Amino acid sequence: MTKWIDKTTGRFILVGCINTLFGTSIMFIAYNRMGLSYWLSSASNYFFGSILSYLLNKYFTFEKKDKDIHDVIPFALNITICYLLAYGLAKPLVVYLLKGMSRTICENGAMLVGMCLFVGLNYFGQRYLVFKKRERT
């Protein structure tokens, strides 16, 4: 268990809290106030939130001090895959569970469930794929 939980876990949670406040605000304002669709609202969250997340996780959580941008593409790929999986699974699940409720309630619920699924997938993707410590040769 200590293999998966260390100082990066706490830092990732702190960054996640900051990022969640930022991105969630964007997502729910876009959906509930601006009238954007489920997919566009949730994608806006991850587009803008990913920029903040990349910077905070690279330099604070995983302490990669290099100025190398080679991890930008794996980071973007990780975010995209996690987003599509999390929100693609969340919407049909929540619509099924909340059958008979309004579309707005179902889609707001799906966005909340999608966020939770995304966090878990994203942590493991960033830790073990994007920002993993590499052996120096």
C-alpha cells in the first residue's frame, strides 16, 4: 500500500482541491448559466483545469524541476483518455440511476460522478505514466 501512497498522494489531493474549485466553477457556470451542453461544459473544465493541473503537479506534486516539455503530450493524452472514460461512463450510469428525473438533474449528477471517476484515473495516469521517476543512465 505504501507503494501507492506517499508524499505525492497528499500533494496531489491538495492540488486536486484547488483545481477542482477552479474547474468545477467553470463547468457548472458553463452548463447552468451559459447554457452550454454537457460535453462542452465538462470539456471546458478539463481544458482550463488541465493547464493549471499540469503546472501544479509537475512542479509541486511530482517535483520535476526540468524545463523539458516532453511530458506535455503524455499529460494531454492522459487527461483526454481519463476524461473520455470518466464522463463516457458517468453519463449513461447516472441517467439510468436517475431515470425519470429531469435532463438537467441527470447531467449535473453525471458531471459530479464523472469528476470522481476522473480523479482516480488521472492520479494513476500522472503518477505512473506522465511524471514517473525515470532511472538516469
